[in-house]
Amino acid sequence: MATVTKDLMLRNVPAETIKALKRAAVELDQPMGQVFAGLVDRLLGLYLAMNRPAEDLTPEESEVLVKAIEEMARARHITWEDLKRELGLGPAV
């Protein structure tokens, strides 16, 4: 089994994605790895919620999941400032 390294993890990541990650790290004043880990955690949380039996979801989780699925279906895009505000990572603008 191959050892997972930084180079292996980033080999196929588009350059624009890396640049956006670096900008986010600077803006949040956090290490790039921490920003990346936070994004992965949120994505995995959404994935796990989407793949849990509906009867296991709390009403709040169910509401968030329905909203997320609707937004993905509409291909909704939000600004970086709106995302930070939504996640509580920065001051409201």
C-alpha cells in the first residue's frame, strides 16, 4: 500500500483550486492544511448525511440536507464572503 504524502494528495488538484485554497488560508489567517481539513470535514459530513437512512436524521439534519440538495440541483454558487458568514468564519458584511 502506498504512503499518502502531500505530493500524492495534491498531484491531481487543479492549479486554480490550489490558488483558491491559498487565498482562503491567507484570508482566514489559518494554515492551508487546516483550511483544507475543514473543507474535507464539511464535505464528508454532507456525504455521510446524504447516505444515512432518512429515519436516522434529526429534523434539523433533514432540513439542512434537503436545502443542500436543492441548492446543488440549482447549481447555486455563493460568494466567498457569504460562505464565511454562513459558516461563522468572519464578520458579516
